Amino acid sequence: MKYIIRNAFPIFLLTLQLTVGYGQVFHGSDTSLDSTNQAVLDTIRNIQKRTSDIFGEQVSMYEMGDSLETCETNFRNLLNNWHTVNVTNAEDYEFLDLSFVETISDSTRYNYYRNYFSGGKPVYCSRRSSGGVGLNGQIIYELYVIPGYIHREFYDQRDLPEKVQKLFSKNFILEARALIEEPFCVDTMTLNLYTFSSYQKDTTTHINPGGFNSFGVSWESSVWSAASPDSLSQDYFDVFLKHEKDIFELNVADAQDLMLKNLMVQRIMMQMSFTQQVHIGDNVYSVKFDYLGTPYVVYVICNPDSKKVVMDSFFKNITIDPKRNLLNSY
């Protein structure tokens, strides 16, 4: 696979105290995915560390509990952690079956799952959380987890706002579904890869006459990467990455083209992520559950050497604060 790294810095002149852009240009098919994405991965890890410093260390539901002796240990931990202390609406779920499906044996099965996880079939979770401290000092935490599908709007437009529905012509929906469903192999594509990160930290001091000064610290960071076989337009950056422009400012045809471009970018990025994390020889499992009476199936991929879950669109994104569990165990 050939990657061309485009300099994102001239496009993004943000009013931040610290802005980092990556501007090397690589030509040639020997440039690896790992090397081209290393700067982005390092930035993500730094942001994750800052987040954990503020909000506390978060642990995967698969890894909170027994040590991972086998891949199956992940699912035992998942079931043990699925209660209302960690997920407020846990009782809305009924687990039906956890099964081994297959070992990814060759490139054909590998690309099947890579297309599956980059398409519209995986079940994702939307999360809503809130927290605080009660009058008695007790920590209050709520997390609601709702299952759904990432591209549902291209199959059911009934709940879409009227101005969005105007974009969803019959031909546009057919084109979008084809982009979502058609298998492809990212390894054979020549891609333009754009990366960018920014970080801002503000410290404020309020001087009180009584001698008790107060200090405040706020920080904001962002990191993104996008890959496309074609160059990305300024409208794409402004609408989908910088969020400085509303897609409805464009005419219908341009807005539709931009949405189709974004669908392809999303699938490519998902396939690149899959390539980094999943390998031939990894094991595939299925988790079947009902949510308020509606059945769902989540496919989970585990590495048999590390015993860790490496790909999962649903449960892996739900994390636990070990301290909260410890406090609630007394």
C-alpha cells in the first residue's frame, strides 16, 4: 500500500497556544502504515494520559477483574462488570449467548472482517454520562449505554430533520449504500494521509482580598487523521474536521458529494485501524444480547497470544473507574 503524507499545517491555522502539524512527504510503496501513523498514535496516547490524569484511570470492561489467562476470560470479566454500578441501564440488557466463531485463517477471511467492521453492520454504542458529588460527599455517577448502527440514516430516514431529508434523494441513498456495503481492500490503494493535532492549556488565577486565591486550569486538545485516494477539499476540512462550516451552506449537489466523500474516508480509516490491530490467527467471537427486547449481535476479535480484545465496536468502548468499583464494594 502506498501512502503520501500531506502537510496539514497550512490548512489549519488555529488560535491555540500550541499547535503541532506533521508535514513530511513520503513517496514509495515501502512506507509502512505503522511508521506513517506513529506521530498520530503518540499524540493520542499523550491526550489519553492527560485525560486519565484529570478523570482517573479507566479500564476496559474486559480487563477489570480476573487476569487474562485466555481469550474467554475477557467475557467472564465483561459479564461480572455488567451491573448498574458501571452501567446505569444494565438491566435493560439480557445476554443470550457468547460463542467462538472462528480463527481468522487467511487473507480472504481477514479482508472479510476488515470490510465487516468498516461497513454498516457492526453494532455501536452511544453513551451518555454524568457525575458529581452529593451533599454527603458520595460520588454520583451515571452512564447510559444505547446500542445502534453507525449508518442507520441511510436505511431509515423517518427521524431525520426536514433539511437533512432534502439531501437524501433516492440516487444519493443508493450511492451511499453502495459505498457502505461494497467490499474493497485498503492494501491496494494509494492514499493521501492527513494528520493534525492541537493542544491548548489555560491557567487562570483569581486574587481574593481575603488572601485565599483560587486557581483554575482548562485544557483542550484534538487529534485527527484522514486518508483518501483523492485530495480532500477545503470544504471537507471546514465541515467534517474543523466544524467551522455547516454543510447546509453548500448547494445540494456539493453537500451530497461531500457526504459521500466522508463515507469513503471513514471506511478507509476504519480499515487502516483494523490493519493495525488485527492479524491472521486472531480469534473471532460473537456476543448476542437483547436490549429492551430487540436482538443484537456483536462480533469481538481477540489475540490468542496477548489474550486481549483487539477489535470490538461495542463493549470495548465502555470503560470502568476501578476506584469507583472499590468504593461500591464496601
